[in-house]
Amino acid sequence: MLKGKDFLSLKDFSIEEITKLLRLSISFKQEFLTGKRVSNILKNKSLALVFEKPSTRTRVSFQVAINQLSGYSIYLDKSSTQLSRGETVSDTGKVLSRYVDGIIARVYSHQTLLELANSSTVPVINALSDLYHPCQALADLLTIIEKKGRTKGIKMAYVGDGNNVCNSLMIASSKTGINLMVATPPGYEPKQEVIELANKFSSETGSKIKVSNSPEEAVTDAEVIYTDVWVSMGQEEEKDKRLRDFQGFQVNNDLLKFAKKDFIFMHCLPAHRGLEVSSDVLDDPLHSVVFDQAENRLHTEKAILSLLV
Ligand code: CP
Ligand code: NVA
């Protein structure tokens, strides 16, 4: 039973539950593509989106998903709520729970999400924290299945920062049998707690998860190449140091020579052309699937909302 459950990380979901979410996403997508975009699943339900950080995809896809499921969404920029004047996260969770049927939150610290989930009586959905981005990872799994027909045994390379997107990919991969090679500059590896979780899940599914500092090694024979920004939201003060430290980690055609011929290129977006990825790779019509990933956010979020809320 998923109803009432929080969606904070894919680590809390079994492979059967992830498969169920993906199957439902596929059926929402099929309906969407045949023109049936409206259902009554969220009729008379209201959802609050509490965002501490900017967003294009997550905000719009959730609001459109809620609208197409006949629910009502309320967007709350943190600065326009009493959170900005010191009301606690816990009191906010208790109050919002008296009004709405679910809370979608984008926060700086994952701890904030845990506090919100503890104090709320309605499901809390992680719309990105410093630790995880599970909604993105679910849409990425759907994209990999569409393009490659499976997850089990796929070789994926993640090149760049061991950040929230990388952490969620490690959990998603280890749960679904993807063999993931992460390559980061020294000092930017994913958190030890996430590596340990991924190792635990992969011992159950047989997937191989490896972290190294060599982009060439990671990309060699990979079918899926993934990258994300070098400077995540909230790290702006580290920008100069990061741009120096990530030299040699750009995904460009020189690096992609090591990949399998029919590789796909993935990026959660927004991208910084000329930094983590070259423009020609991002725009390559044969290999780049970044806009399919963005579209799939809409379909997977409908599945999350309809099963949890
Ligand atoms: N990929 C993603 O979460 O994008 P936004 O920051 O635009 O929501
Ligand atoms: N790692 C990026 C992802 C943006 C969708 C960030 O946290 O800013």
C-alpha cells in the first residue's frame, strides 16, 4: 500500500513498488499521447508546493500534473510564507496538514524535509534536497526503459559531482539492476552513507556500483552517460574552486568516443553548456534524450501523486 506514504527517497521503496510506479507512468504517458489528459483522480484534493529554491521543470510538471488529475495546487515560495519570518518547519507541516492533502517540498537541507514529514499528517514529496532528487530518478528510469528496453544489466556512467542527482541515481540503479560507474574529481565523491546503501541494494539485485575518479574508465562501453551541473543550488560561493576542480570532467565528444556506439546522453537539466557538457553533445539529435527526461517528469509525477495522495 503506497497511499499516505512519503516520497523522500527511492531507498524507501521496494523494486515491486518502483515497478508499479513506472507501469502507471507508462499508462499515463500513453493516455497523454493519445489526447486523454484529464482524469478525476485528485478531484477535491489540494496540494501545496513549498519551494526554498528556484525550479522550472519540477514546479511546472507538478502543477500541470495536479491540474490534469483535477486537483488544486498552491505554490508557496518560502520567502512569501511565515517560514521566512521564523515560523518553524514543524509548525508549518502541522498547519498545512489541516488544509491540504499532500506537500511537495524543495529544500536546501534534507533535514528540513525529514522535519516536515515528521510533523505532517499528509504525504510529503521530495522535490529536491541537498541529498536526493527521487522524482528526477524515477523519470530517468522511465527514460532508460523507453530508450533501452530494460534496466537490468545496463551500463551507465555518471560523470561529475557526487551530488543529489548522483545519489538518487545510485539508489535507483542499485534497486533496478543497472551497473553504474560514477566518476567524480577527488573530494567530490557521493556521500559514504549513499555508497553503503547502494552496495546493500546491489547485493540484493546483482547490480554493480563503482565510484572512481576516471571519466574515461566510467564511460568505456557505457550505454547511458549522465551528467549534472558542477555547482548545485546553494553552492554558489564555491563556484570558482569547483570550476577549477572539475576541469577534465566535461562530457564532450572526445570523452564519448569511449562509449558504446548507441549510447544515450542524459542530464536532469538545467545544463550549463560549455561546463559539464558541450553544446554539441547536449543538442545531438541522435544521442541526447534530455528533453524526453524532462517530459517524463510529468508522467512519473502523475503516478506518484495518484498512488501516494
Ligand atoms: N531537473 C529539475 O529538477 O529541474 P528544475 O530545477 O527546473 O525543477
Ligand atoms: N544538482 C542540481 C540539480 C538541479 C535540478 C542542484 O541541486 O542544483
